[in-house]
Amino acid sequence: MDAADPNLQVAAVAARPVKLKLTNVSKTYLNETQAVAAVQPVNTEIRDGEFVVFFGPSGCGKSTLLNIIAGFEDVTEGEITLDGVPVEGPHHDRLMLFQEHGLFPWLNVIENVMFGLKRQFRFKPKARREHARQFLQMVHLEEFEKAAIHELSGGMKQRVALARALAPDPKVLLVDEPFPALDALTRAKLYGDIQEIHQRTRKTIILVTHDPHEAACLGDRVLVFSGRPGRVKADITIDLPRPREINNPAVAECAAGIMAQLEASDE
């Protein structure tokens, strides 16, 4: 397959089996006086190896839906299945990369990456370290494996967190707005890193963002969320070759189209 041909890329994704299926998934919070709807029914399928972005303004339910997929919150109605099996609570087959990296400061870099492998009984201690080292190489931090966390820049910490999330080999990687606190140059480097990792691992990834340029740069598909309660207003396929640069004019044009979908009248 010609990796530079976006039409072939889209066709290849469409031919893959469904990894994650959301059927009439909604969320309502109950307080002492009223029921507050957070997410209106969502129906979508995410295919194996697909990179899907949930895009929308703050408060539109995209992070709530990501937490439901992770198993951190229950659905009010509907069902989520992973490889045909209902999702019921957190599991290592779905791991989350948060905006706050959540690294353990008392562990060094490679020990942080190894932490998620403790319950992977297929690894003996030495093999666990070698496995973790492969993911440090993937995020270009192999020379820093013995470094303390406080010695790293913000971007390096986020790359360690990414390696730690990938090391247990989850079926789905969930990414909740990990880049806003970083400077523009660091973000651009991480956009390249995560695209490279996606191409190498063919991991199914769902990323939440409120930045249309980030959505256009990273996603195979973008689900546009709007309103309170949140709902999926548009489902956009991104027909651009990879790797993509955040400042590329084609990415900017695609980002403008995403914003136009968000701002379009519902009438």
C-alpha cells in the first residue's frame, strides 16, 4: 500500500474489524434536585488500529465519554463493547494518558515505564526491563532511562507517560488532552512522535481535544461534539497523508472545516 495515498489509507481502515462499538451510550448525573444530562445517545464504531479524535468545546461531554470507555464511569443507558465483549469497569485492555502525566517521582524513568508491567506475569524481572526499554526507544528517551523524573522537561515527562501506557500493550489507548500545558515546539514534536508510534504499533487510539488543528493533524476520523448535553454533531474522515505537520496548509484547511461543522446551524 502506498502510504502517501490518503484514499488507500481510508480504505484500509474501513476494511479492518470493529474494535470498539458504542450503542446508544448516554450519561445522566443525578443530584439532590435534578437530573443533569451530560451525554446524549452516541452510536459509533471504532475500527482496529484507527485513530479517532473527540473534538469540541469544554463541557460538551467528550471527556465524560472517554471516561466511560475507560470504565471510570458507568453508562446511564446503552452499551460499549470491546472486541464484542461488554465493557464493565476499568481494565488494562484500555489505558489512559492524562493531561497530568501522573509519573511517580520516587521512581526513575525506566522504573516508571516498568510499573504497569508488574501484573504482566509473562515477564520475569529482567525481561520486564528489556520490554520497557523498547518503549523508551520508541519515544526517543532511551538515553534517559536512569534519570529522575524531576530532571525531565514537561515534554519528556509526557513521553515517559506515553511509554508507560503503551508498555502493557492495551487494546485501546485513551488520550485526554495531554498537550495544552506544553509549548508549541514541544507539542509539534509530540504530534510527530504519536503519529510515528501509531504507524508502528497500529494501536487503536482515541484522543480528546478542543484544538481543531490538533484534531486534523492526528485523527483518521474526528467526532465533533457540541451542546450541553453533549452529542456527536459530525463524523469527519481526514483524508490527508501521514506524517502530518501541525502547520501544514492542508491541515489548517481541514481544521477550518472541522470548526465549520461545529459552528453550523442545527436547522
